[in-house]
Amino acid sequence: MTKRRLGHPVRRRIEFAGSDGTRLAGTLTPPPGTAQFPAVVAVHAAGGGTRDAPLHRHLASFLPSLGVATFSYDRRGEGASDGRPGAPLAVLAGDARAALSALARQPGVRPSRIGLWGHSQGGWIAPMAAAGNDMAAFLIVVAGSGVTPHER
């Protein structure tokens, strides 16, 4: 879905290979202009695994106006992404790392300024993806858990 409205950026559909080569589909919403920009990869909660999840749409509606691109992708087995749903957290963290890598190759994205935003279950997945990963410049966890996934 590529659309341009007055003052709004053109969204780009991006397909990339997940942690095991599974085809995943996402949307990059860049800020207006042509300068190199930072970007945020949105990592899903347990429910709402498509890029149309309300919080992902919310990020894409306001961050670009602040000069920050958003990249939201359909979790494996949901939306336009291939694969089977219900993958383990480690696989989903690998997919988030693959999203970082795919985003770093996009025109206009400043590779040294890409980070992860994770909500709920994404609050476990995003830190796993960021751990030991030089590509993650920052990490934002919203409604994260204070216990490990094994204790929930």
C-alpha cells in the first residue's frame, strides 16, 4: 500500500527473510524529506500480530512527523507473512533481528540509528533481539513484564 497525501510520507512495502528464511512482509513509513533518518522496528505483543495492530498504526501515524521512520511487519503466519504461527520467542527474536537488518539496507535509513520498540510479549522479544546485536542502537519496552516468560 503506497499512498501519498499532502504532507504525508510514502509508505514502502518490504519483504525480507526471517530468522530461518521464512518470507516476512512489512511496511516502512519514513518521515517526509530526503535526509538520513532514524527508525524504529515495532515488535508485536502476543495478540495482534499484523502491521495493522492498533499500536503499530499509532506509531506510524506520529513518529514520522518527528523525523523517525517506523517499520512494522506481519509476524510469521499472520497477515502477508509466510510460516506457521506460534513460533518460540527465540525464533521471533531472530525475526526482529532480521527486520533490523532489512531496515538498515533501506534508502534513507541511518543504519546507526535503528532501534526496537516492543509491547507486552514484544517486551521480551525486543530485548532478546537487541542483546549482543550491534545493529540495535536503542530499545523501548512498553508494558514489559517483570518476570521471565517461564514465570508467567
